[in-house]
Amino acid sequence: MAKGPRMTLQTQMVLRQALLEPAREWYGLEMVQATGLPSGTVYPIITRLEECGWIASRWEDAAEHEDTGRPRRRYYELTPEGTQAARLALAKAHQNRATTPVPWGSLRPGTPGASP
């Protein structure tokens, strides 16, 4: 498996959503709707996750979309390795966020955590 993707907040959102049901297939628009992120953000993340081997994809059968009169969907699913890697990466990102000090200048009076 290739090196994992950069753990941006958006990537973390996509991974958290996928991990809710790791064995379930989903299509891109479902992920867009579930995360609230724009498609121009979600699809490149999906592509990077697939390049890393964290997710696999397949096109739906032509009969499925022809019967309903909609465009053909590409379905995605976390791979077993991707499920494990995503859980570890999210745990590490959470740990890093919890231990990263806040710069002194970023706290202004009246904000939570600021001195009076």
C-alpha cells in the first residue's frame, strides 16, 4: 500500500463518514451530501484515497442506471487495509490536534481560553 494521504480536515471528514459503515459501498454524491463538502473537494479526496489503496471502486452495471434513467454511478468502498489505515490516521490526527499548542497571539480577550 502506498503512503497515506495528507490528513486535511476535509480528508478526515470523508474518512470519518466512510468509517461509519466500512463495508458499505457509496457513491460520490452521497459523500458530498453526507459531509456537506463541495464536489470539487470530495472527488479529489476520493481519487487520492483510491491511489493510496485505501478505497476501491467499481462502476455500476449499465442496466441499473438505464432502468432508472440516471447517469451511471461509480461506487466506492474502503479496503480492509484502508479501513485500518484510516482509523490509525484519524487517531493520530486527533492526538496531534489535542497536543498542538495554541500560539500566544492567536488568543484574544473575550475568546474561550483567553486570559481576561
